[in-house]
Amino acid sequence: MGSGHEIPANLLRSCLLAEVPASTFHSDTPRQAPWFSEYNVAAWLGFRYPITGAVGILLEYTDQQGEHSLVVDECSAADGLQLMLSGRVQVHASGRIKRMSVRCCGIDNTASVRVDELFVQRVEESAALLRRAKFASNF
């Protein structure tokens, strides 16, 4: 796993929350040259039983260089039944991204995780939507 930051040992256990649709990361991606893009990621998670310890979400992707994992956010869950984790990550890719997913990490293998909402969006798209919304609000 490669990334700009090491993944803390307490977050190594992870479970898949969702595969990210290819349309989220394929638009106008270069085919060969190294490039980067930013993504806003947010997850609202629910747990059947209270959890303790550090919990986080990872954005994982595969490109020509292999698999990469980026820590999006982490927090200490003090007997929590619900968490919201969010952040912005910068993906440095080589060639096309083949797949992308979001994983929950730091939870026990027996824990039951419910995904109430999950959001992954390229920052460029977010800025364009914001500009359109601001323009529309002027009328």
C-alpha cells in the first residue's frame, strides 16, 4: 500500500463500505502521465453495539503503480453508536485509476457496520456545482 501517510497500526483492520462508481474518477483522467486530483469523502456510519477506540475511513485506489490507501479521517469512538467521518484527500495517480473504494478501519471483525450515507466527489466537480448554485441564487 502506498500513500503520502503511513496508516496507523490500530487502523489496519478494515471492511469494505462501497466501491466508488468509475464515473467519479474516470472523467478526463490522463492515460500515462502522473497526475493528481482531490476528493471530498464523507461517511455517516451506525453500529449495532457501542464501539471504542480509533475508527477511520480510507479511500483506496488502484492505478498503474498498484494499490494505494489514504486516510480520510479518524476519530476516537467513545462508546459511540453513530459516527460521521469526513475529509479531503489528494490522490496522486500514475495513468488511469482502475478502481476506487471506501473502507472503514479500526473496528473489530465482529462489529456490525451500517452505512447511513456515503459521499465521494471530485473537488473540481464540487467547485463547479457551487458556482452554478451561486449563479442560480442571483436570480
